[in-house]
Amino acid sequence: MTETVVFAVCAVGAVASGVMVFVVDSMARATFALLASFVLTGVAILLLGLSYLGVLIILMMVMEMMVMAVFMIMYMMNPAGLMPMTMVHNKVGSLAVSVGVFLLLAAGIVFVPWPERTGGPPADPTLALGEAIMGEHMLVMMLVGLVLFATMVSATVLTTHRGRYDRYGDDLRRGRPDDPIGGGLDR
Amino acid sequence: MSGAAPLWTALLVPVLLLAFGYGAAAGTAALRARAAGTAPGAGLTAPAREAARLLVQRRRTIPGADTLLWRLGGALVPAAAVLAALVVPLGPASVGDLSVGVVWFNAMEVVVWAALWMLGWGADSAWGLVGGYRFLVQGLSYELPHMFALTTAALGAGSLRVSDIVAAQEQVWFAVLMPAAFAVYLVSALAMAFWGPFGTPVGRDLAGGAAAELSGVDLLVLRAGRYMFLAVVAAMAVPLFLGGGAGPLLPGWAWTLAKTAGVVALLVWLGHRLPAVRMDRFTEVGWVVLVPVTLLQALVVAVFVLTR
Amino acid sequence: MILEAYLLLAAALFAVGLFGALSQQSVVMVMMGLELMVNAVIVAAAAFWLYTSPERPDGQVLVLVAVTAMAVEMAMGFAVTTAIFRARDVDMVDMAADLADHSGSGDHGHHGGHGDHKHHGDGGDR
């Protein structure tokens, strides 16, 4: 009973704050509305017994949204929403498409006969997950690691506008790199 | 050995945190008084007098402030400290001995990122915003080594449950087994409580930084929350690295409190002695030195666990 | 019955995210919509895990992959935004339609993208 109430509150809250993301004028508030949506879905996932994944989602989303806030403020013309403006295209069409998709999905959810549960959850789902990704699903973990590494490298390459010739001079002979901000290691 | 304490103990958590936080504040005031050449004894009542002054001070309202985010940011700091403390065991039992206690602690501690940024942003002040951004840079610098330090402790015990980590230290404390992880944890403890050398997000060079526009009860909440945070990161060091409530003669809860008081005193003294750290410098130290150090530490511990 | 509740939550989150991804002009807001959609996948995968086959870890692994996809999406999205902003002072999807098929026969990319491009090129500079 308590679980149902908590789930209902979290589900309604998650969807409502998801809507708020595209309603509020202030970009800071939009970011934190999205964060609220993620945290509430994290709680809903905790209700499923997935304690590790639920807490992980909350942890990761707080950090991710704080990074997102930086970019929101950086790239939006009106970050504080003090001069309300709409930056949308084809709002009616988007609304129609998304409502249609929701109705379609909802119809499928209600009318499809979902399979019965085949077994019970393990005593410790975190342990089961760990054994899976280090055992039979190791390929997934290896690919995830590779993809994350490739992302780090390519994101850095895309965003850095200074190459080694800027840092070490045209003939790469400079002993110390010429960086706008020196690091702490005195390189 | 382990277990969840009865629910009423949840009420004890903020009381204990406030008590340790008061101790930290009084210790800081005493150290400052001694450095200034006045009697350090007056420092013991300084936090109470300061709190009374802030309670009667008028709250500041600012036109153009994002009041919702501003007030929420201030309230989140003590709230996150209390939530993080729920998994810290006092002696044998904690309020909630979650199976993923270490991850929970980490998640609650990251909430301070959001809180300080909201504080800085909401006040509609350039000083505040610079302070909020400073804390984000600080967070990105300390968080990776901090996570690896936590992971190393969990690795040594083979469990994310805090009581299991305590139980794994019956033979040898993790502070001895993994000194690098412990040192990194202490550094990141200072950083995440934006305390001492890592206090620049609310530093004097920014006229108070993220706290620049706060006054009255709002400032009191932030300051109390920060000291509570210092207390909770110190308290978490005890089960993670200092053997929890293990010790001769005294019962477990007394040892936990004594060790926590010791770590708080160490952090307060470090905060008083060390100069401020600039984040444009510390970021490189954190990523180029501390991350490899903690990774090597984790490797050493993993090999030790395998061969034990 | 509860599985349907979770799936409805996922469908609602997906629809909200889809609306944002389709309607917003700012790249950052589009990414917020995409994040909501991936979040819906996470909810659905976790619910399917518990209510259909909890004895197998596949559902949990799928959640982990979705979380990773979210991180990768955000990192690459902001990297591309930064690169294109640096090169052309552009932060709106309509103005970054280099890969759109402008000669093609009236798909919506042509219809929406090109028309708004002109409008914002005139008035939306900073």
C-alpha cells in the first residue's frame, strides 16, 4: 500500500517535472526540473528492489545535471528567464506526434498480454548484476568501457581548439607548453 | 554485528551531527583566537553567540533573485548531511544499513554540488555565481579520486554495505591497509565540505562567494549545514578506514564517537593550517596525480584480497 | 498490474521527451528531451526485469547500458555543440542543418529547417 502511494507520487511528480522542463522560462529551473524528474524515477526504480541502480541513477544525474547547468547557462540566450521567449518550432506538430506516440504506447501496454513472471528476484540484485557483467555479459561491459573511452577522446578532440603546435610552437621545440591556464604540476 | 537501529535513532542523527558541527565550529574559533593572540577559551561560546546574532538578523531579500532555487540550495546542505549520515553506523548499528551504503553516501554527498550552485545562482549576484562555478570545478576535481577511494574500501571488504566494511577490518584497519586511499579520502573530505584550503567557493576573495548575499537565518542554515557536512564526512571515515566501533574497554558507540571526534579535530586543524588551494591548480593535481594513485591503491588492495 | 503502471510511466516520460526533442530549437533543450527519452527506457527495462524475468540479470544490464548511453549522449552532444558554436556561433538545431537534404522533395527537415534558418539568421544573433 505504501509502495503504491510512493510510486504514484513519484510517477506523477516525474512526468510533471519532465513537462516543467519545457514550460519554465528559466534555464536553471529547467535543469533542476529535469533533475527532479530523474531523481523521482530513481526512487521508482528503488521501489523495484534495484537498490544499486536506483542510487546510481540519482548519483549520476545530480552530477550530470550540474554539468548540464553550466552548458545551459553558456549557450542559452536568456538563462534566467527574465525576458520570456519561446524557442520552439512546429509546436503543434510536435505535440500531436508525442501525444499520438503516448496513446499508441499506452494502448500497447494495456492490451498486450505480458508474460508471467518466471522466477523470483535474487537475494542481492547488485551481486547478480556484478556477476553478470563480469561473467556471461562481460562483452557488454567491455564495449561500454571502450565506448566511454572513445567518447572521452573524441569529446576532448572536438572541444579543444588548441593543438600541439599552439602549445609547443611551430617546430614543437618549446620546452614548456604555452597554456592559457597553467596546471598545478608546473609542467 | 550489524543491523538497523530502531527508527527513533533517526532523530538522533541530526542532533549528533549538530553536536560535532558545533565542536568543529568552536574548535575553529578557538584556533583563530589563539592565532590572533586572544584567549582561546572564548572560542567555545563563539558559535552560539554567532548563531544568536544570525537568528535575530533580518533576512535579506533581493529583487530579481530566483528565490525558489536560492532557498532550496541553502536547505539542501544540512538535509544532504543528515541523509548521508543515515548509513553511518554508531557502534554496531546504523539507522539504515543499506546493501549499497557506500553508493548512497556518495550520492547524498554529491547533492552539495547542486546546493552550492543553486545558492550562487539564485542570489542574482556575480560573486555568488563565481562561487557556485568554483564549487563545480572543485567537485569535478575531487570526485574521481574520492570515488576511487570509496571503491577501494568497498573492494577490501568485498561489499558495498558499510557494516560489512567494518567487519572486514577486524584484523587490520583499512587506514593501515590502504593509506593512500585514506589520505585521498581526507583530502576529498575537506573538499566536499568546502572547508579550509578548499573553502574558496565561499572564500573572502569573493566577498563570501556562494554565500555572499546570505544573511540572518539563511546564513545560519548554510554554516550549520557546512559544519554538519564536515562532521558526517569525518564520521564516515571511521567505518570506512578506522575500524568502526572496534576498540578495547569502551563500548562500540563510544569508540565511534571518540574516533569521529578525532577525525573532526584533525580536519579542523588541517583547515586552520593549510593555505587556500586554487582550483585551476588542484584540478590537474587531482586528475594527474590522485586518480592514478588511487587506481594503483585499488590494484594493490585487489591483489591483496585475492592472495589473502 | 504494476508492470503496466511502470510502463505507462515510461511511455509518458518518453512522450514528454519526444515533444521536447521535436519542438525545441536550442541544442541543449533538445538534449534534455533526449535524456528524458533514455530515462523512459531505463524505467521500462527495470520494470521488465522485475516483472518478467528477475532471475536473469539481463534487464539490469540493459539499465546499465542505457545509463551509459545517456552519459555518452550528453558528452558528445555538448562536444558537438561547443565545436559548432566555436566555428560558426550557432547553437540552434535549425542552423546546423548541413546534413539535411535540401534538394529532396519536401520532407519535414526541408520544411521546418530551412524556413526557420533564415528567420533566426536575421534576428537571433547575439
